[in-house]
Amino acid sequence: MAGHSKFANIKHKKEKNDAKKGKLFTKLGRELTVAVKEGGPDPENNSRLKDAIAKAKSYNMPNDTIERNIKRASGADASVNYESVTYEGYGPNGTAIIVDTLTDNRNRTAANVRSAFTKGEGNVGTTGCVSFMFDTVGQIIIDKNEWEGSSDDLMLEALDLGASDFNEEEDCYEIITDPSDLSVVREGLEKLGVPMLQAEVTKIPQTFVELTDEKDIKNMKKILDLLEEDDDVQDVYHNWDMPEED
């Protein structure tokens, strides 16, 4: 789609998160906590924890902070229990939005998510109302400026490791895997010294929606900003074809 750049969107998201690193680390810490409680503190025997650690590192969370979160989650004082709740809904002009949360208070989270949609003139829908428009995949993004080898070499290495698809964008390479293969492909690329901007399980829209009306764009940004500011919200996925920012 015209104007759509995976790298630009991810770079914008990471830079925005850099300005709110404390909040970001809190959210990443929750993911680590839930992963430890589900499968134990050893990443070699807990693939969800292994992926959560890789995601935390991609957002520059220090190793000692990661280890501290894991130790706290596996200790006797880890009394807070988070549950995963997903909300689906519509933004301006029928844009599809999925909100993944980790919460210790469903009522609070539901109210906050509903408020964010309402303030941007959107609405929360029923479970499954938009999720069919997205594919859940493992996604690895590599900044072209950080990779010194050829695109062909990178593609062959990724496919040999088990990747299902390889795309070359204007400013980045995108490697797609089955969610269950992400760890294997990511670890293989790490051993080859491939610098990764992002490596995580995500939801990719099958088609994108372009917004041209200024009011629609303003409302969509309002929804996304309010959701990203909420401590209970872990990830937000949407099919808005965001224009690149200067």
C-alpha cells in the first residue's frame, strides 16, 4: 500500500516508547511474569519465556532487569496474577483494531479500552469481529542499514532456518515464520550475527485501510494513543495504512 512502511511504523513506535521507557519496561515485565508462571523460569524449557526475553532485549531492556523480573515472578512473593484478555473493535471508516491486554482487574481494563474507542468515535465489537482480518505470525524486522550482507544471502539463511516468507521493503527486510518457529529462526540468525530490530509474534493485517479525512486520522490517533498509554494494554494491532512521518 502507498505510504506504508513496516520499518517506519516500527521505528516510530520504538522511538515513542523510548520516551516512555519506564512504562514500556513495566509492560514487558508483565509478559515475562506471565510466561514464567505458565512455564517456569528456565527459558530453555519455556518457549514463551524465551520469546518474551527476546522481545524485551529488542526494546533494550537491560539483562539485569530481565533477570530481576524472572526471579520475582518465580518467587513466593509473586502474588499478582495477570490474565490475558483480548478486545476487538472498529476505528474510523471501519478500521480494524485488536487490543491484547494483561490485567489483574478485568472491569478496569474493559472500561478503559471502551473509553479509548469511544473518545476516538470508534466502538468495541464482539470477540472475533475483526481478528479474521489478521494473520498471527512470527515477524523479524532487519534494518537494511544494519545488515552488510546481500539480501539473497539473508533470504537463503532465513529460509534454511525454517522461515516461511522473506520480503524486501524499501528500508528493511521482513522475515515471516510460523509462530512456533520464531525462536528457532531468531536464534539461528543471532548465531549468524544478524542484527534484528524486532523479533516477536505479531498480528499482520491481510489488507490495509487508508484514511484521508483529517477528522478520521485525528480520531484514529487518539484511540491508538489512549490504548498505548494504558498500563494494562500490551499490544495494539490495526489495519490503518499509517502515512510515514517526516
